[in-house]
Amino acid sequence: MKTAHSEKTIPHNHEILHHHSHSANKKALLAGFMLITGFMIIEIIGGLVSHSLALLSDAGHMLSDSVSLGLSFTALVVGSRVPADNNKTFGYRRFEILTALFNGVLLLIVSAWIIYEAILRLMYPVKVAGTGMLIVASAGLLVNLAVAWMLMRGETKENLNVKSAFAHVLGDLLGSAGAIAAALMIGFFGWTIADPLASVIVSLIIVKSGWQVTRVSINILMESRPDNLNIEEVRNRIIEVEGIRGIHDLHVWTITSGFLSLSCHLTVDDRADRDEMLRKVEQVLEPYNLDHSTIQIEGTAFSGCHTDCAGGKQHA
């Protein structure tokens, strides 16, 4: 049996752009971590002094943010600096995904805790100092806007790790806005119930972001098909290449954010030029931005289907 393997080489310009965005992400995460951690301490003190659950809940989100940003920064550093070896053949690239999963679960836990505390406050109201709450919440809003702006300059769409950290900061931003609204209602109308209600509303919004990050992280760790890729379309485009008689054991998965991999077995005519066949398939796969592809080419007499023979397709 003859086999052919191909690993796509990322263009030099792509590497340069990736390096710059990677560096920008690290700087943004580190600066964000320092700002969030510093203000979190101020917000905890302000929440305790003013007896504001909205401020304390926002401080709770900031605590999760601080942990999130610190872990996200560590993940980027470890993932880029620790090389692959015979034990971890892809290096520590998945560390970013593990961090994103942790961040998503942490968002869900913190939100659930805040909702629980808010229900207790609704049952047993507590007098809130609206003025102090307004001052601290306004300062928190400015800090969160600054950190969100820094993270938005990175890869919040492509990098799940940065996206999960951004989701935390966005939750804080909403929390600060909710605390400001509650403080104004308390100051003007004396509605102390606005404090726990604002906490519940913001927490419910954050649950959505936490669930989305958690779901995507689990899908990557389970090596599911990337959301933006139609595997049947890939299969059909490959099978349309002249000389290919069948395809099986087709797998497409994500190693880490923006790093897609593919492997498959192709059955080809016995007299086909296999190097030329490989080049044609690589051209077909080019639009899918696969960073790593392994293609095994087999003759019609070879039978070696292992996992997805039912999903494989053969020419009549």
C-alpha cells in the first residue's frame, strides 16, 4: 500500500498577522487583569459600606474576571512558548480551551450565586446607600469600558480564550450599568428593591454568554465538527475530484481557536498519479483554512475503513 500525507504550511503573512494579534491579546489580557483586580478590591469595600448587593454582585463578577483574565493570559503564554514533544504532540495549545471552559463554568456559577442572593434580598430587604453605590458603580463602568476596549482590539471573534475573557468583562460592564440604574432609582424614588432586581437581570444576561462559551469549549474538547464548517460539503467537494473513487474515515476537528485539522482516506484509481491527486485535493481544501491536514491515498484493492464507513461515499 502506498500512502500520501500532507500538512498545510501556513503562509508567512498569516504567521506574521497571527503573531501580532497573539501579542496584542497578551498585552490586553495582562493590562485588563491589573485594572480589574485593582478595582475589584475598591468595589468590594464600596459594596460592604453601602450594603449594595448590586455592587457586591459586580465585585463577584470582577473576581471571576480577574481569575479569567489571569488564566487566559497564562494560557496564551504557555500555549505559545511551550513546544510540542513526544508526549504532547500538539504542545499545550488546548490549554486555551481548558481555560475557556473554566471561564464559562465560572460565569454560570457566579450568576447562579448572585440570583440566589438577590432572592434573599427580595424576601428580606436591606437599606442601601444609593450615593456611594452610584459613585463606585460609575467608576466601575469606566474601568470595564477600558478593559473591554483593549480586548476588542484583539481576536475576540476568532480566539475562544479571549472571547471567554471578554464575556466576563461584558458581564461586569452590564453589572456596573445595572448598579448605576439601581442607584439612581434608590436615590430618586427610594426603591431599594431595584438593587436585587438589577442583579437578577444582569445575571440572567450573563448566563447566556457563560453557556455559549461552555458549549463551544466542550464541543472542541470532544473534537466535534467546527460550527462554521459543513462536513458534507467538504466530503462532496473531495469526491468530485477526477480519479477519486471513494472517501472514508473523514474527520475535521479544532485543536484550538483558529487551528483546524482534517484527516481522511481516499480510494483512487490504481493508475492515478497520487502526488497530482494530492495537490488537487489540497486545492479543494484551501478555502477551508485548514492548518493541518493528513490524507491517506489507497488503491481500489486496499480495504482499510476503520470508523465511518457508513459515512463514506463511493462512485458507482
